[in-house]
Amino acid sequence: MTNDNGDVVGEPTTETEDAVSVDEAAATIEHDVEALLSERDSFREMAQRLQAEFENYRKRVASQTADDINRATGRIAESLLPVLDACEAAFVAHPAEVEPLFNLLLTELKKQGLEALDLNGQTFNPAQADAVIHEEGEGDGNGNTVVTDVLRTGYTWKGRVLRPAMVKVRG
């Protein structure tokens, strides 16, 4: 097809026009590739963030579940403390007859996380013991109050004080 001047219309007339259209196509393709790479990176960051959030959630739920289990088993152990106190009193009165049962009960509870507080001769700590009797006198020489006698054993359950000891203190 030609125009009034005799030039061919619809076809490029020079090699420069061909090079410009190829450069424009290459620029468009390069722009599209950059946009796709940017979008891919955005989706990757989003996936990584969601994965990290889920991992934190999973850890938080596992920790909360473990805490709930420890609290529940701690309540069971706490309900057994009167039985343990009765065994301890029976052991004091009749050691030969009660010792096997008392040791078995203590051993099984220790396996689960129960620990008796050994406070005799230690510096008084109100988080671990209740002072029910106070006698005047020197403490440990540094002005600290000292436990002189344990009247009722205190216990911890997995590191947390389950029941404070009842103690006699001096100082």
C-alpha cells in the first residue's frame, strides 16, 4: 500500500524504526520481568512471615499447655500433702512400720517433680517458709534471721513453692 507520495505505508521505512521497536519490546519485557520478580519476593516475604508467626504460635501453645499440665498436676500433688503429712507423723511415731510406705510415696512424688524444702539452719526466706515462732538471739552473724526448727515440711513442685514450710526462727 502506498500514499500520495508513493511511499509504502504500514511497513517500517528504515532500520532505525526497526531497532526502536525492538528496544521498546525489550524494555517492556524487562519491566515485566522486574515486576514479576518483585511480586515473587513480596510473596516469599509474606510466606516467611506467616511461617515465623505460626512457629511462634506453636511454641506459645506448647508452653501454655505444659504450664496448664504442671498446674493441674501441682493441684493433685497439693491435695496429697495431708496424706504425706500423716505418713511423716506416723514415721516419727513408728519408723520401722511406716518407713517403706513413706519412702515409696516420697520417691514416686519426687519422680513427678515434688521436692521437700530443707530449710533447717538456712537463712529465713519468706517465699519458702512461714515463721510461726520467733525466738530472740543472734541470727547468722550478719543480721539475717535463721531457721532453727521446721515444724511442718514445705514442698516445691517443679521449682515452684507448692506449700511453704512452717518454721521456728531466731534472729
